[in-house]
Amino acid sequence: MSSLCRWPSDQLCLTKEAREQAVRRVEKAFASTLESLKVDIGLVELLESIYVPLGAWLVARKNQQQGPLVVGINGAQGAGKSTLFNLLEVILEEGFDLKVVGLSIDDLYKTREDREKLAHSVHPLLKTRGVPGTHDVELGIELIRGLKGEFGEEGRNVKIPVFDKSIDDRCPTALWQEWHGEADVIVLEGWCVGATAQPQSELAEPVNDLERSEDPLGFWRGYVNQQLDSRYKELFDMIDVLIMLKVPSMEAVFEWRSQQEIKLAERVRYFYDTQQPTQHLRIMNEREIRRFIQHYERLTRTMLEEMPTRADVCLELNQNHKIGNIRINKPL
């Protein structure tokens, strides 16, 4: 194990030997991937210094309770939530022999048709996916309850929805993922996971051009805030451990979200024949991305202010997208 471990020394859980064994098993599991993707070997050092200690910390946290541990991963667009989940999945499964299942709050988006109805009945801005109010929260609560085994053995076979951002709609149920059996760790990741409602007084002043021009009376942001204070609160209260990936600024959100859209466009071009019509695909340009992110800005700024001291673990990212600081607010 590297002597440069960056995880807080007083929170290094399990024995040194157990962590070293986990590192070796995880490195072996990643070996073929690292070779095929030509990934910077620096990942191995990060496994030793940050990610395996985080995995060991979660194992110790799980051992404090009965039943599955529900872990929430919060982070603005482009922060690396999916990457962190993928790392933790391999670490917990290969390194510590736990069964891990994950879902993204993005896959709980209401269908395009349902959002169009919501836009007509409540506010036009609700057609755009992302903010609280545009997710099927009831489905999310039901999924986690099923994965926790609250419905008995029949509930152990859970179908997890899949949302296709390139067409801005939920995939048919035939394409949904399936989970069979028990889970030790359930991960819910998403940009607003763990968010809380703002005080009513903070809603009055618009935070950007979108709110000024398209929500001058505050109906949209009021509705979003009310959603956070009701069913979303019930969903997020199911989380046992909240991990925040804290981005350095809103400008970083725009840059990193733009990079995501470029990668999405590349994947779409790879899968679709260039001779086929692609008008149905919804890949955003820079102007559209900036407008899109303004839907998220109010809540993102709020979370950047208050969540770093509230989350169980806060991983602070620097401008280079690397973890610069680790804060554990609820030590074991």
C-alpha cells in the first residue's frame, strides 16, 4: 500500500492487510481494462490512496447496520458521478465481495410525453429534463424499496429503467436493466441527489437570464422547490451515506458538461449510419448547453454552498478534475 495515502488516517477502516489485499484484487480486475484503454497508470495509485480506502470506509459503515447500505452520490454535471460509481462497484465487488447495484436519477426522468403534459399544466420550463419535478420519484422510491427486499422475495427481481438522452426519452421496458437477488450496497447517483429545499425568501431574486426572462414571477422555481420539500425528501431520506463530488465553480460545470455532450455526440455517430436521418436525436450545441445548464444553476449553487459540510463525505475537485481535498463530516 502506498505511503502517500490521502484518505484521512483516523478513518482508515479495516486492517492494513485487508486494504492491501483489496487493492491487489481490484488492480487485477482493472488490469485488462487499463491495458485496452491505455489508461494512465496513475489510476492504480489513486486506488491505493483514495478509492480503496473509501470502499473500506463504506464496508465499515455497512457493518454498522442491518440490510443493504444505500449510498447517494451527488455532483454537478460532468463531475464524474458515473465514473465514481463504476470504480466503487468494482472495488466493493472484487475487493470486498459485496453485491452492488446502482441506478442514476437520470434514468428516473419522466417520459417526454409526461414532461410535455407537465409543461402545459404547470410551467413550460418543466418540459426540459433535469430539475426536481421532472423525475418519476414514486418509481425511484419503489425501486429502492424493492432492492432492499421490502416486498419479500418477489421484490428481489427488480427492473431498472433506462433513459436515452440522445432522444430525450425513456427507453422501452424491454431495454430496462434487471437485478436479481439480494444487494449489499445500493447506489443512487445524480446531480441533485440529497438536495434540500431553499428558504422561500431566497426564491425571489432570479439567478440568471433564464429565470429573469422565462420565470419572472417565480412559478417554476417555486414548483421545483416545493417538489424538493415533499416526495424528493422522502426519496433522499432513504440514503444512509451521502458522498458529494464538489466541483470548483459553475464555469467548470459548463466546461465539463460540454465535454459530456461531445462524447455523447461521438457515441451517437458511432452507432448511427450517417446515411440515416438523425433529426430525432437531441445533441446540444454550445448555446443550447449554456441555456440547459441555467435550468440547474440555482440548485447547483445552493448545493455548492451548503452540502460540503452536510454530506457524509465530500470529495473536492480541482480545475483539473482531480480530487484535491477529502472531507469526512460524519466520521465512523
